Amino acid sequence: MTKPLVSHTTIALSYLAWWMFWMAVQTYAMLHAGFDWETALTDASITQLIYAVAGYTMNTSMHAYQPGRRTAIFVLMRAIVLSIICLVAQQFILEQVNAKTPGYEEFLASTLSIRGTVGLLMMLLVAILTWFWVYVTERTETEQRKEDAMKLSREVELSQLRQQLQPHFLFNSLNSISALVGTRPEEARSMIHQLSDFLRGTVKKEDGKLVTLEEELKHLQLYLDIEKVRFGHRLRVEILQNDECVAHKLPSLLLQPIVENAIKFGLYDTVGEITVSVKAAMEGTMLHIEIKNPFDPETSVTARGTGFGLSSVKRRLYLLYHRNDLLLTSQQGGEFTTTIKIPPSI
Amino acid sequence: MTKVILIDDEPLARSMVKEYLSAYADIAIVDECNDGFEGVKAIAQHKPDLIFLDIQMPKINGFEMLELVENPPTVIFTTAFDEYAIQAFEQHALDYLLKPFSKERFDKAIQKWRSLQGGAPQDTTELLENTSLPEERLRIVVKKGNNIVILPIHTVHYLEAYDDYVKIHTKEGFYLKKKTMGHFEKVLDPKQFVRIHRSYLMNLQELTRIEAAEKDSHLALLRSGTRIPLSQSGYAKLKEVLGI
């Protein structure tokens, strides 16, 4: 439930004050016309009380309707009926109560048309206000619902983007373990632990959670250790970071897919040894991380697109920071560079 | 003695197969290769009876490597691809082993290969005709003399049928590949390559003009200045792709 725009007590008090005001106006007018205090007060209080009750009836009956063109005619008819009832009730009660006042009967008869008109206007005013109230409340609720739905879908999308673990990576790692078991069981065991730690790291992280660069690099290291078992004969990874940026926060599991992309790109686009470098540094308040991998500009077709790894990182950064300029790629000579910029955390 | 070559870019994956093969006294591993380039050379040199071939490898994949080999040996694929991806080629390959695989599964593959020896050899042409990986949409791997050339798809001007081969025309001249036009038509992006004639598949980016020739037939003029004929249906298809 959304919070009402104005509290119910405030509305009730304002409603009461509204009728008290008209009661005072009527009393003053009647005193001015030459009636005594008692008559004026009785008339004013009974008249306004009847309007107040009718207005309340009008208000409560309208909550059942949605504002719309088709219901307008019903509302108008209701206002007319209620104002007629008010008029009849006022005439009947006031005749009895103020019977002894001289000249009152004539006064009442001559003011009936005014009373009827005022009653109708009051009912219409209540109707319009109620209508407006229902409209605004509903719109606020709809907007709230929309916002909730968007937030939910954003969270789902973020978690899907985060959890796209490559089955190819997993099966190849398991195959390496299987190969190690026969000849180097100690290494097989240590690789099982690395793989478990890495997998645990990818599943337990909360969405949208920020971690320090130090933690993120630790998780990355687990991944790199596994890749080194598989491709140690070809792959060299350099990580450079200075002390001022290790405490900077960034969304968890952002770095690993980019490095994975760079490694795959480097390993499959060239033969022979490759070096993938990761360099982190502060640029003003932003953390810049640069990932470089070699590729073959002559034959490469992958360099033209960014591949799924990078497009999902880009989408994640957009969902988190509402910015599209946080992931950049460039190529120079035989080197492909991916740069991500992380704004300071709020 | 049976000669075997292992082709896989991960040494540990090869050592796995090596270990399983050590139980077979009559099988000798004559070479191990890190990629398809080494593979092509080693096969030409040793003429093995059987190869174990990984699919995802540097520069060229396992299928592309096989295409470059004349009279390819029998192949057992070893791959971490999932079942879904494997469906594409399982009916044409002798066997495939999904990593990680057990000794029992491995032995079964060897038995299968032995039982088929002397029988009908595997149909590699059929296998390669019907399989393709996503990257094959982006490049064509060819052989020129003893060199292997990777042609990024945007450098290809057009393809031309040439007996059992397809001529791949580029700025540097043409390359030959033993494939059918149908294969390329299926593999390449239909928005980029249009079959404008029974014998021609044209790169749309190369087209500069459509010229009217005699008797309501048409010619496509390429940026290189080459003119290629358009068939009636090819002309209609081209118009449809161009939205005119």
C-alpha cells in the first residue's frame, strides 16, 4: 500500500472547518437580516449539518467509481438527488424548530431556491474534489507499481548477466583435472580447490554489491590460476595496480568476464605465447582499468565486434550507473585494449 | 602398427588421451600438435591412420583444419562443446568424445573405429559440407601452395563455382576450395552474400551498379571493375535484398 497523499485526520478536520465556516457566514447574514441569535444559529447549524452529511454520502459513494466519462452523468444525477433531499429535510426540520419566530416561515419559503442552488453546488464541489483525489491516488499507485516492476526486472537482468558462467570453461577445467589425477594427483587436488573457490565466488555474490578492487583482483586470480593450468605453456598475465586504487569500489564480478574475453581473444586469435595485461589506476575520482591482449589484425574478425563478454559488461555498467561511456575498446597494431571506468561509489 | 596424431591446444587434454592410449600396445602416437597449422603439416608428413581432434583451437578450428587436408584420416573429435552443438556433426563423424570423458567411453570409441576398419571409410566431405561453427560465417580458410591463408569475409569479393571447387575471388586474386556453392550460401550471412546466379555468390558491399545487358538480362558491376552475370531469379533476389 502506498502512503496516502494527506492523512485521513487532516481531511476530516478540513471538512469540519469548511462547514463551520459556512455556518458562521450564514449566521452573520441572518443576524444582519434582523433575526435573533437563537434562530440564526439554529438555522445555520441545521442547514450546514445536513449539507455536511449529504456531502459525506456523496464522497463515500463515489469511491466505488473510477473517474470517467460514463460515470459523470451518474455523479451529476446523484448530486441533484442529494441536493433535493437536503432541501426537503431542511424545510421540514427548520419549519418545526423555528416555528415560533415571527416572519421565519416567509423567510424560509423565499430562500428555498438559494438553499437548493447552494446544496447542488456543494455536492458538485465534493464530487469534483473526490474525483480528483481518486485520480491522483490511483496514478501515484500505478507509477509506484511500474517503478517496482522495473526495479525487479532490472535485478533479474543483472543477476542473469552476472551468472553467465561459460560451460566450455567448466568442462575444459574438469578435463584438465581428470588428466592431472593420473600423473600429478597433488596438482589435481589443488586445481579442484581453485575451481571450487572460483565457482563459490561467482554464485555467492549479491547483486549490485560493490567490492574493493583488491577483493575483485583476488577473485580474478582464482580464475587466472585455473587458466594457467590449462594454458600455462602459452599464457602470461601481468597485473599492475598502485596502492591508491586498491580500496576503490567496483561492482562485483565485473573484471573477470573482461579478462576472460581478452584471454580467449588472445589465445584463439594467435599462435605462440601471449601476454595479457591488467592495469588499474586512478584518473581523478574515477578508477580506470585497462586490459590488453594481442591479436592478429590481418585475419581477425573478432576484433570488429566486442563479443558477448563485453556487451554484457557494458549492459551491466549501464544498469548500474546509467552511463554508456564506461566501457571503451580500441585497437592499435596487434594490440586490443578494453578500458573500463568506474565512477566513485555514492 | 597404427599411427595416431593428437591435435589439441591444451597439453593436459592431450596427456589425457596419451594416458588412455598407453593401454594399446599396437597404437603409436607419432605426433602431437598445438593447433591446426601444425596439424595440417603433421598429417601430410606422417599420414596417420587416426587422429584425435579438438574443435576449438587457435586461428582455425578443427573443421577448417580438416578442409585443408587432402585425403583426411579417420577422426575422433574430442571437445567440450555441449550436446546441442554436437548434434550438427555427430551423424557424419566416426565418433566424438565429450570432455571430460572416461576410459570406458574412450575404449568404446577405439572399438568402434576398429570394427569399421576395412569397411566403408568415413565421409569427410559430407561431414564438412554439413557442419559449420559461428566463426565460419566471418572467415574462409584456404590453402595457397604450402601456406594457409585466413580470409576475413569482408575481403572476399565474390565466389564462383568451378567444377568440384569454389573459386574465392579477392583483391589479391582467387583461391580454390573444395566445397559447394550450396555450402557457402548456407554458411555465409544472406544479407551480405547473395546468390545472384547458379555459379555466383556476390558480396553485396562490392556491388556498384546493376547494368542492363541484351534481352532483359543483367550484369552486376563490382568495385573491382569485374562484371558478373545475374540470372533471372538472382536478379529478383538481389532486388529483394536491396529493397528496390
